Amino acid sequence: MMMRGSSSRGSSMAHNHWTNISSRPPFSDLSDINNNKCLPGQPSSTKINSKPKTLPREHIDRYKRGDTHPVSALYQLSQVLQFQLDMKETVTTVGVTGFYFAFCAVIDGVHYKTGMGITKKEARAKAAELALEELISSLENDGIPSDVSEGPPPLPVREKDSTITEVHSGRAVIERKNPIKDQVPVVVREMFTKLMDSYPEFSGCGGTVAAFVMLSPAGCEVVALGTGSSNTKSSPAPTGRILHDSHAAVTARRSLMRFLYRNLLLFFSKNSALEEKSVFQQDQTTKLLSLKNHFTLHLYLSQLPKGAAQIPSQLRLNPLSISAWEVNYQIGLHAVVEGKVFSKFSSSYEQMGSHVVSMSATDKIMQWQVLGFQGALLSHFIEPVYVSSIFIGDGSCSDTRGMEMAVNQRVDGITSALPLYYCVYRPHISLVSSAVPPDAHPSQKSLSLNWSHGDLLVEVVNALDGKSTEDSPFKSSPALASRLCKAAMLSRFNLVAKEAQREELLTAVTYREAKMMAKPYQEAKSVLKSYLGRKGYGQWVEKPPISDHFSM
């Protein structure tokens, strides 16, 4: 129920559109995590100072033809034009009788006209239409300024006294006002301590921790957690029952997928009470699900992930210098073999031969921020799921420069080539206090622990052989296949497809076939890999096809 009041467009630009490096994901048509209301009565300017030299004509034409939903179109433009977008709930305008929901688009601090509707979905769509009307008109009438410089190369490395410091300083002020930065380490520490107290015999496998935290109107809660720092020595097999990568971020992400499957089953249960407990809502037009309004996802990492994120902060980029070559060498793709990291351009990597190779955790996080953390199978049911923030709780880390470059800057410019719903979502990356107790010593480095919301027991995996340990509190079967393995995910996928009455998905015979049926996801994946290769970051490592050719 909305109160009657007044609303108009908001404040003038707080900064140039193009100094901001973050925006919301396509599904995130919701207020920010502080639930701040739009402030009425402030003047604004609609002129766009643009970084690109050409109009995003393809996106504009697609919207005008009616091929793109207004909210999706606005988020796509926010990625291409690099402005920060929020869809904020506000109050209805003066003179409106009856009960209506009201939203307004806020672009880099500018509050656009209020859209109203009898449902929140309708109000958001109207607000997006009103913002697009002015935004597109401004772009088409005023044009793109011709005096805008081409900008820095894809991977700028600035000196400490450059403007990048000012941008980070401004962001730090915002984040200090944002309680999520303080809440995340606290809830992760509480959950990690609870698990370790319950299973003290496995306290030695908690040296590297990753966790996904969901912020909702009910509060801040850990929904998935993983530890680990290695990958398997086992050869790929056509069974889908071996975990090839047990690094903390990968383990936590697969635990997150289990959480998402669990919530899909709640949504498709045909029980209104259970459906209400699900974190999902459905778009009646596309039938895809997305996170409910006011639900956001955040990632905590106890250490900088292996790979390009660990680029030495003292490196500088000077033309024709050895340092410039070293930056490019280190910012490229990295592979992990038995826990050791190699640049894709190193001679040591080329000598790996038949060893099982995984992409580094940094590269995978970069990929997930484009394709979504849900993966191919879940994309049959839900829109891409992105994290709004990445928090690094590493006391030895002095800055997030390498993480910013590796996760955000390497994929700049790819959004316009991606299919609908996919984008380059730039999370806020910042340092936070550690959630891992100082006495947590990784004495069991080959072990990996996983847990997701709703689990009664943790599972402990021997990362070297990719299976549960004999003494793991949770064991799925005598064969010790992990609950995170591909076969387990395919089983959950088939169960959800049945509950959702998606008979066409049940025709897939193998795991690979089910993945390849997710055509938009596969298209986005292909675009990403081609882009990385063209930009000189290296070729993505493909798992041997045999590892996906299995059925249930």
C-alpha cells in the first residue's frame, strides 16, 4: 500500500556518468540495500556526457521494436553507457487517488519521472519507460560529444596519485555508510565458527574461506560456504562424480547452486506457504525466475583469489617497459594444476601435459560476473544471478587494484555483444575485516568443506581425489561421490524440470546435452571466450568432453 504524496525528478549529477564503474544486474529491479526513498523536489539535468563515441543503436532499436522489456533495456544501457542505475520505490504523485505502487529510475543520482501501476512490476516498467524516453531523446538529439577522448587502454595501470585514487576514496565513503560491509564479515565469522565448533576435527581445512551472503528484508544471512585451496589429481572420467576443482570460491559457488535448486523446488511446490519461502519470483512474460525484490547477493573471500587478482601492486605501466610486459603477463588468464598457479603464457604451463587443469579462481569469478553464478543448467529456469559486492577479508592485502582489473576491466566493452539478460556486472570490491579466526591454521590443505543453507551436516571432500572423505559427516553414498559433483547437479536439474513441468528439458540424455540446450547461456559463454582471446588474455581451458558425457 502506497501513501499519496508527491515526487519529481531528483538531484543534479553528483559526478560525470562515466566516472562510475558499477551498475545493477538485469534482474535487480529493486531498491538499494539501504531502501532509501527517492527525494522529491530536486533539480536535475538530463544531458548525457558519454564515453562511447557511438550510440548504442542496437539496444535502442531493439527496445523501440518492443523486443526488449523497458527495465531490461534500461539496465543494458547502463552497462553500455557505464552509469549507475537504481530502480527505487517512491510515493505516488499528487492528485492520484486509489492505491498504486510507484517507482522511479535513479541514474547517477538523477531521479527521473515516477512510474505508477497497480503492481510493483507494472510500476517499475512504467518508470523505466519514462526514463528511457528522456534518456534516448537526449542521446539522439544531443548526440555523443566528439571531444571525448578514446580513454585508456583496456587494462590501465595508474600511478598511486592518479584519479583512480579519488574514485576509490569516494567509494570508500559510500561503503562506510553502507552497513552491509560491516555485516558480512560478522555473519560469515559466526557461521564459520559454528561449523568449526561442531566439527573440530576438521578445523584444519578452514584456512581459505569463501561464502555467499544474501541480504533481504529479513536481514543478512550466509546461504553457502566453502573452503579449500587445491584441485584433483584424478583423470577426467565419464561419470560426473569427481570434483575437479575444490578451491574455496568454486566450492562455495557450487554450494550456492544447491541453495538455488532448493529454492526452485520451493517455488514449484504448488504449496503457497512453501512458495512464499522461496527467494524467487516469476516474470509472467518470460516465465523465468529472478531474486525477489530487495534480495541481493554478496561474496566474501578470506583471501585474494588465485590468479590475476594477485598482481603485485607495485607494478607500473610505462610504454615499452619490462614492467608493462609483466603487467600484461600477469593480468592474462591463469590455470591451476594441483593447487599451483601458472600464467597461460608461461613455459611451465605448456609443460603440464596431461595433468588436470582448471582455470584460476579469479578467472572464474570474472566469468561468473558475466554469465551469472547459476551456471548453464539453472539458466533454464532463472535469469543470471550476479553478486552486488565482493568483500576481501585478507589482512595482508593493502588494496583491491588487481581484483578490480581482473574482474571488472578485462571484460569492459563486451556487454553489447551479449544476449538478453546477460551483462558485465561490476560488483563493488572492497577490503573488510577478516571473518576467519586468527588461530585457523590450514593444516589439512588437501581437504575442502562445503555447506549451504538448509544442510544439517557439512561435507568434507579430499580435493586430491575429488570425493568425500571416509569420515565426512555427510556422505551421499558408499561410492563417496560429493553432493557438489556434476552428477548430483544433473539429478537436481531433472527433479526441478519435472516439478516445473518442463518436459522438453527431460529429453536431454546427457549432462552435456542439458547444458547445450541453454542456448542464450552458451551464446554468452562463446562471446566471452572469443572476446578474451581477441584481447590477448589467452585461451580459456576447456575440460575434456568425456567429463560431461554421462547420464543418470
